[in-house]
Amino acid sequence: PVPEVSFRHGAPYAGDLISISNRDDFPIEKGDVWETEWKTVQEIERRPLPNQPETEFGRPSVSTNRAALSNKSVWVIGDSFTNQIVPFLESTFKEVSLLGHANQKLQTLPDDLRNTEEHPDLVIIVSVERSF
């Protein structure tokens, strides 16, 4: 099922694309940032994953949503865009494991999947192409 949401203008801020492109003077306007309003109550509990090293996204974590639309579990690795889709993932799936940046985790993913007792229903790899 698709989550029921609406969107409203959020407070403008400079994201990582502006710094990556060396365009610190790029004008930021209202309408560049949108915040999500969820129609359903989210019952999300986040906890760090044990025995995992800190990454540039922070400590790997797992989120459990008792009010999720799907009973599925997902593993997620990716780039900085991953942070923007986490609310959608957490509202959709019962369990979301955020494992870290694809630069570090993509190489170990096959071994991680082979060595886990509880396999995810899906693995999501987020890679947003950027070139300037």
C-alpha cells in the first residue's frame, strides 16, 4: 500500500548538492524544500545496530514501525539521498535497517546477507547520480 501523505513548504536550507557543486552562492528559495505530513500515526522505534562501526551517516540503526503498511523488512545502503527517503521507508516497512554508505557497505553486502540469520525481504541500494 502507498502511504497517505500531504506536503507543505519547509524551511529553505542548502543541501549537499550545493556544496558538492561549489555553488555556495546558489539562491535558495521557499519551494525548494518540502516537508511530509503523514495521515497515519507513526509508531517508530529506532535503535542502533550492535557491533557496527560509526559511518558518515552515524551509527547503523534499525527502525521498527508497529503501524507500518507492510509487514516486510528491508536493508538499506546508499548515499546522502538515503536520509531524504528514510521517513517514507519507515512508514511503509515494518523493519528498516540503515546499514551505512554504499561506498563502504556495498562490498560487504553479499557476505552480510550470507552470514545473517534473519534475511530481509528487500535490499534497497540508493545511488543518486551527480555530476557537475
